[in-house]
Amino acid sequence: MLKFKVGDNVRITLGKDKGREGKIERIFPKDLTVLIPGLNIYKRHIKGASGQKGGIYEIPRPFTLGKIALICPKCKKVTRVGFRLAGEEKVRICRKCRKEIDSK
């Protein structure tokens, strides 16, 4: 079970976007990376071919999991993620306020 899910609010801890926040749009579990729109933007030069318009496009690249930290929805602090067994299922908890992150 990954510590992050799509829709989680995260803060960037390393790199050129350090300190910025965003929502996880997509997770790549095989590479252990996440895509956050509007962050980690790079320029890609595309050559026009067969009806596609060429130019310089800005694309977001994925972050590795070690460069992001979860923002707890309850206490609004940057925190690490822990796990607890609630009955038969495993739930994520905030390490600072000890509340469940996924509670509905």
C-alpha cells in the first residue's frame, strides 16, 4: 500500500519547486513517482509532422516520492504517513495529530 493517493495535497520538499503545494493527479507505482500539475515544468521541443503543430511545449514531469510530503487534511501540517488497523482494513494516519487521513 502506497502512502500517497490521487487527490492528496502535498508539499514539495526538494528541488526547484521546494515549498510549493499541489494535488496529486496521477501515480506511477512502478517508478514510485507522482504527477502534480503545474509543478516541475520542463520545455519540450516538438517538430511539426503530419498535421501536428510544432513548437515549444511546457510539460509537467513526475516527482519521486522522496521529494514530496503529505499535508494532513485535519491539522493542515506537513506530516509523515503512518498506518493503523481499523477492524479488518488498513488506514492511513497522520503522524502529528494521530487522526485518520481517509475518514469519510
